[in-house]
Amino acid sequence: CMTGAMYPAMDLTAGEKERGTMETLLCSPVNRVNIVLGKFLMTLSASVATMLLSLIMFAVSAVGAGKIFAGGGGGNGGGGEGGGFAMLIDPWGMIGVFGMIVPMAVLFAAGLLTVSLFAKSFKEAQSYVSPLMIVVILPAVMGMLPGVELTWKTALVPITSLSLVCKEMLSGVWNWHFILTIFGSQVLYAGFALWLCVKMFNRESVIFRA
């Protein structure tokens, strides 16, 4: 999600500043909120498209790996069926993962637009945004480590909780109290990020930072 949103967010803010088109856009007879929402929806579309393609390729790889291992196990000695291996992924879990990640995509799109808006050039925006990848990747990887389970304590950690609940849904485990809690918190974070993005676009001192 974040990778898909990074470059559109930087280009639609710092990139336009560098090209000198931001002033022209802001002088047009269009409400400032509509301009922000247009940039946000473009960034969100790129983020969601990246996420959707990643999920599709993950599903294809999982099914393909299951067939390869199952076929390979059948050729090893005697019975032919005892060595079979199948990738067990709940198809509804894929849909659930998509639904859980959409608010996170909104959060990333709005957050990256806000951060990139402070930059005066595309290169400066890259220096602001690139370190955020570590902030996102580390808690996501923590959720995939063996022995880390979804509890009320881990459910309070923003990205780790999402990683854990998605892992459970893919395996066919649906803890609805955790799912609703994590989804609700993601929606709140995303709403705040979008509000902050609109607020920053309305501040001339941020857009035309010296």
C-alpha cells in the first residue's frame, strides 16, 4: 500500500511545486477541498491497485506452490498420496484482508500527501518519505514472526495488529471481536489523516514554505 502511494503523493505535491504548476492549480476556480480530494483519490487508487495486484499474485503463487509440492510429493516412493502438500488459504480470507487493508491505504495516501507537501522538491520529499518505509515494515514483519499471537495487547499496535489479523483470516480463523476493533481503529486513524491532509492544504505557509 505504502509503496504504491509513495510516488504519486510526492509527484502531486512536491513535484508540482518543482514544476511550478501548484500555484496555477490553486488559482483555478475550484474549491481547495476538491483539489485535495482529487489528489488524494489519485494516490489512493495507486495504493489500492498495488495492494490488489499483490494479493492476486500472492494467491496465484500460493495455489501454484500447492500444486507443485503436491505433485512432487506424489512421485516420491510407494503410495503417491501420503507425501502430498497443499497450501491452505481461505478464499474468504483474501477478501477479508482486502477489506482490512483499505483503511490503511487511506491512511498511507493521506499521510504521504501531508508529509510530501512540506517538501520543496521531489528529492526533498524522497528524503522525508523513504525513512517511513522502515517504520511501516518493522511492525508488519513483527506480526509475521512465529510465536507472536493476536491478543488485546498486540491489537493496540497499529500495523502489527493488522498483520496478525490478516494472517489469521488467511488461515480461516475469524476472531470478530479483534477484527472489528482493529478495523474501527484503522478507520479512525485514516479519518484523522485525511482531515490533517485537508487542513495542511489550506495553510499557505505549508504549501509555499520558504
